[in-house]
Amino acid sequence: QSALTQPASVSGSPGQSITISCTGTSSDIGGYNYVSWYQQHPGKAPKHMISDVSKRPSGVSNRFSGSKSGNTASLTISGLQAEDEAHYYCSSYTSSSIVLFGGGTKLTVL
Amino acid sequence: EVQLLESGGGLVQPGGSLRLSCAASGFTFSSYSMSWVRQAPGKGLEWVSGIDGGDGSTYYADSVKGRFTISRDTSKNTLYLQMNNLRAEDTAVFYCVKGRYQPDYWGRGTLVTVSS
């Protein structure tokens, strides 16, 4: 039950786009479309940003988008804003009937 | 509006027990799967346990299997996590979350500290 693999940090300037990757295996990301992304600001609970690989829950900005290719999922944030600075986590349902999270990626808006 | 309110956290000695509760409102509790997710201080998220909304089937991470028990009381719209034989590495904020495959709504969390 190893965590999904995410880069520890990414950064970008306001207005730019960034992409965060999340790599798993055929037993999780590659085998299911139950991939989600979460945003977490310091001291706050995570917020659900993307479900089913690419669907945005109601109220989430369309600057956030998700995709998947093989065993790797990706979150893209376009038009970076200062308030996007946070930790981002991916998750996937697995063949073991459990959920795995990625280790988290700290996004810094320069 | 979906609301999840955890309670029951606190300081416990290694080997001790604690029961967390989560009061749910704003949705038909009995129809939805629920889960517990934890976050150790300064660390990432770890899924701990889940319970199905239909038949109440339960699921656990290997790290807590045999020590933690998830349950629910649909008459009280409340989710529970019974934690036994607690270890220092169980120290974390425990979040109650709606959903099992893809948790969507999260509570604010309750801090569990295991220390002598």
C-alpha cells in the first residue's frame, strides 16, 4: 500500500499554468477512473477540487482541470492566482478496495 | 448544506483506546459511504477506514487493521471510529469524510495525540 507519487513542490508566477503529476500503478490510477484531487491550505481541511479524473464539483473554478494517461493522473491550474498557493493531493481507489493518497505537492505562487 | 462534526480526540497513552464520533447532517446519511482519513503533523493524508452506505461493509488500511473499527448509527446520523492499542505513530488529525471511493465533503478534524 505505497502512496501515489507526486512531486514535492512546484511553482509558477501569477497568470501562468502549472501541472502536478500523480503516478500510480495499474491497480489504482491505471485501473479506475476514481481519481480525485484536493487542495489544502495551512490549518484547513482539504477541499475536493476534481473527481472522476476530470470533473469539477460545483463551485470549483474552471481554472482547475484534471486528466489521466495510463498510470499517471495530472492536475493543471491555469491563470495562477495567489490564493492557489496550497498543498495539493491526488487520490485513487484501488483494487484492494482502499483509497491511496499521493504524498502531496506544495504549490508556490511566485 | 453538508456538515460533518468530529469529536472525541485527545491525549491518550500508548496502548490506550479512544472512540471518535462524527455527527453528519445535510444529506441522507444512511445512503452514503463514509470514511476516516488522517494526517500526521506536517505530513500528508492517509486513508484509514471506510464503511459502505448500503450493506455496511467495512474496509481498513493495513496500518490499522485489527486495531481500529469503523461503525455507524444511522438512527443518530453518526459515524464512529473505535481505536484500540494506539501507538505513537497514530498521532494525527482525524477527518470524517463523506464518500469512500472519492471523499468529497470533509469535517474540520479532531486531533489525536498518543504520548506518555
